Amino acid sequence: QSVLTQPPSASGTPGQTVTISCSGSTSNIGTNTVIWYQHLPGTAPNLLIYNNNQRPAGVPDRFSGSKSGTSASLAISGLQSEDEANYYCAAWDDSLNGHVVFGGGTKLTVL
Amino acid sequence: QVQLQQWGAGLLKPSETLSLTCAVYGGSFNGFYWSWIRQSPDKGLEWIGEITHKKATNYNPSLTSRVTISVDTSKNQFSLKVNSVTAADTAVYYCARGRKAVLRATFLYYGMDVWGQGTTVTVSS
């Protein structure tokens, strides 16, 4: 059981916009910033979004993040076949001396 | 460009100790939070813990009793040990570089932006 809650799956057709949700609590998302990772099978995870809505260099602006209260969302616009991957949200959790918590991951399928 | 290279034993028997090392090439070792993360088969990512160059550590509360993360600043390396492994510790283990900041008294966790290639660890009798 992951601390952050994500839907297990999402799907969309090329060109569409898909949104993935992430729900937490006051000790993590409610207090700290949200991070999103893209994970392709057989490769290391890739930092997609940090500080709720900031993109590292090289991440297309088709990827955007937002946060409200204890929930966050990742939006992918202009969906492309190469976006098919697992997406994880994460945050720092202030409980128990502080640690990183992840969502369970959302498998995105491009139809 | 910073690169992380990790290595360690890939096949263990129950009750043995898992040992992995990660070397940091091409960048500063100071000022970052050197982390270990794992992904069990058909499951999501799990953060194991982190260490700084000053040897300050944070661990996942669910693993803290069995995990030790150490650092060798003379070699720009950090290591993970997990005691008394079971089949539940079978996973792909990653090392990664984490970043944090404090801006105007606000703590900011920036996530992990550089990752190692991953090491598959299997625990089986």
C-alpha cells in the first residue's frame, strides 16, 4: 500500500491530453512539493517535474504539473506513443524524521 | 555530466546481507543527498534512504532496522547494506542523486535527478 494514491492505469490516443492524479496527506503533499517521474521498463526513472510544476532541462513542455491542497496532477498534452510508460508521483513526508514517499504508479497506455 | 555507476552481488540466499555500491563521476559529491531506491517485481518504486557527504542519513521507516547507508568521500562512493534479506527484498535497486534546498525558511525537496543503471537483486534459496 503506497502512501500516495494514484490510479493504476490511464490511457489516451495520440494528440489527446491525459491527466494523472496523485493524492496524499498533510504530512507530504499538503506541506511539501510534488515530484513526478517517468519510468520506462528496463531503464532508470527519469525526473519529469519537480517543485510541483517545474521541468528539468530537456523535458518537453507537453508535461505539466499542478498541486492543490493534498492532491497533485500531471498533465500530458499532445500525447505521443513514446509517452507510454509508468508515471510516479513522490514527495517528502515530514513524519517519522522525514522520508520520501511514492505513489503506486500509473501505467499510461497510448491507444 | 554527472554519472552514477553501481555494482554489487545479484543473487543472495535468505538471511544473507545485500551489499551495493554506487560511484559518482563527473560532478561534485558535496551538497547532494545520495539515495537508494528499489522496485520489486510488479510493484512500484520504494525509497530506501539517503546520505550526505557529511554522513547524515535518513531511512525509510519500514526498512530502517535492516538498512545501513554509508559513504566514502575519498572515492566519491556510497553504499547500501540490507541485513537478513528475504524473498521480499528481491528487486531492482537504483542509486540516485537527490536535491533539497531551504529558501526563505521553506524546505524544498527537488527529487532525484541523476540515476544509476540499476542492479537486479534476487533472493532465493
